[in-house]
Amino acid sequence: MGMMGNLLIKNAAELVTCSGFAAKRGAQMAELGIIPDGALAIEQGRIVRVGATGDVLSWLKASGKDLSRFDTIDASGKAVLPGFVDSHTHLVFGGYRAEEFAWRLRGDRYMEILQRGGGILSTVAATRSASRAELTETGLRRLDSMLSFGVTTVEGKSGYGLDRETEIKQLEVMADLNRRHPLDVVPTFMGAHAVPPSYKGGEEAYIDFLLEEVVPEVASRRLADFCDVFCEKNVFSIEQSRRLLAAAAESGLKAKLHADEIAALGGAELAAEIGAVSADHLLQASDTGLEAMSAAGVIATLLPATAFSLKEPYARGRFMIDAGCAVALATDFNPGSCFSESIPLVAALAAIYMNLSAEEIVTALTINGAAALGRAQVIGSLDPGKQGDVILLEYPSHRFIAYHLGVSSVEKVIKNGVLVYDKLNQGDMQC
């Protein structure tokens, strides 16, 4: 495959367009805009034409396009979809927490482990001591794996530093990963991920420190698009979260929340009140909070692999969609509560335990994931004008994504019109 970003994909059994430029809510999530015997043309990395194969070929001819300048993929018997958007991960970290997984299986609770210095705090120590080169190297390997699952854009959060130096280091590593890897990496500042031991009992003072010492640098250097906070019992209160996110918003960082994961604290209500882009987890979110989120257009980002890993009840995905919410799905890849970047696992859990349909799952992983990152105008669907981020499945239908339980059905990944992953020929890719 050439590097020009000119590509014709034709004869797709299903061209799943997910067409749209904003999040899809409620019943809209089942609308995939499927074109049988579909094709699309990508020129200089952007989608220029989408339709039935005959129509696209006729358009190319009528437009006087030189087809010899286009690489061609025959997608006969394959489903073609937008690249997946993994809109909630913690992909840059040092160390691992395999022993904690064993403790949880023994019956220890997540918050118990955190309070005795494990959990996030254990990763903080390992990330502080890791060099930039180490974090970059492991980050590149993780992105390679994500790519193989069909992910073309991924969000990454800081939050394993809880000090100025390491938080900035994590965000700088993400910027480096974004430059060096085909995947687009969208950075989120999450200095309020836990209370560092040096501030134990002094959460307000720690918020002051973040707002005085870290947020201004992150904002002025444009190291992050979003500010996120772990709004949770025994971590950061509703009031502390509101104060941090409001001040960060004034600096240009859009709001996200880890909300109502462990306890029904009112994080969903807060997300609606401040107009956050997304509220994530939501295992314990109230009916009132979810209805407020729906009314305010806040995206509910659900992370079923985390609930699975923690043996917690799943977020009420079916209820949320029926209440008119826009739901996104993401992996929450991290070293503690969900050490998995598996999109097929997320899809299967969403289908079986959250009662989402195959169509809703695709929407949640594409256009709604894009909207959760403020990028629904440029990625997340196969529409003319958008980035040429496309995946081909080994199978003829999108239904195989959840049905092929826990196993990737992705055969090829195209980023900006260039083939960057091919399950059939992995030795010759651009990544």
C-alpha cells in the first residue's frame, strides 16, 4: 500500500456508515446507515465519496480521477466500518498490579486496597520512577495492540503522577505517542485521580495546588483537551469536583468526570449541571442523574470490562438509551481495575449484560466515542469530508463484533487512507 492516502474500498458486503456529525441519542443509536455492496473513496487521507459500489466507481470516472493513483481493496464478503474510538483509557503508566487482581479475587474491595496505599497510589509510585523512554516504549506497544482491535483514535488520561512533574511527563509522553504512532492520541489531564499521601485529609489544598501549579501549565502548553476528576466517596466530593472543573474550563480544558462508580454520589447530576462532555462509569447513577444527563446532552461513557473485572453490577446501558441518552463504550484500559484493551470483550459484555443491540454497540464505539472526545465532526463515521479511518472485518456483518466472543474480528485497519494493520500480512505495516 502506498503512502498517499488515496484508497478505494469496493464490493463491501456491508458498508456501515454510522453517518452523522454529532452524538446519536436514544433510538437513533440503532441507525447505522448500512449500504449493501458498498464502496468508499479516500483522497489525501479524507473520505470523498460513499455509496453503492457502482455509484462510487461512476463518480470517480465522471470526476476524471486517475484510478492508478488509488490503492484498491476488494471488500467482498467483508463488513466495512469507521475505525473504533476508545474514548476512556489510562494507557501511559509504569508498573503493573497483578498482585492486586489476586487480592480482589480473594475478596478485598477496590477502596480497601486504595486506602492501604495500593491501587492508584501503587501505580503513582511506579510512574513517578519510570523514565520518559520507558513510558513511551510501553505506550507504543499498547497502541499497537489497540490498533489490532480496530481502534484508530484513543483517549489517554494522566493521573498517575499526582505531582506537577509526573503529570506533565505523562501528557508529554502522550504527545510523543501521538506524533510517532498512526493512532490519534487525545490527552486528558486527570491530576485529580486520587489524593496523594502528602495531602491526605487535605483535599481542598490539593485542588488548590492543581489549579495554581499544574492546570495553568497544561492549558498554556495545550498538553490536554480535557480535565477529568475521580468524583467519588472518599476521593473528591461533588463540591471539590465542581470547583476544579469550573476553573479548568476557564483555562480552556473541557470537563469529563469519573462519576457514580462506587457510590451514588451525584456525579451524573453534576455532569449535567456543568455541561460536561461526558460522565463515565455510572454504575450507581440515579434515574434523576441519568435523565438530567440526557436533557443536557452529556454522553454516558460506559466501561463494562471494568465492572466485569471488579465483579460490580453493570451500568444500566439499556435504561440510559431508553431514557434518550447518548451512550459511548470504552475499555478503561489501566493497570488496576481493568487491564484490558479488548474492544471485543467490551462489545460482548455490553450485549450480554447491558442489553445493548449489535447496532447500538457499533454506534457507541464509533460516532458516540468520537463525540465523547469532541471530534464527531472529523471522525466516527464514514461521511465525505471526514478522516479516512476505516476498518474491515473478516466477516460480512457488524453483528460479528459482539458475537465472536472476546476475539477480534478486525482484519484490516486504515488510518487517513493508509493501511496500517493487516492481520493477514503483519510484517509490512506502517506502524
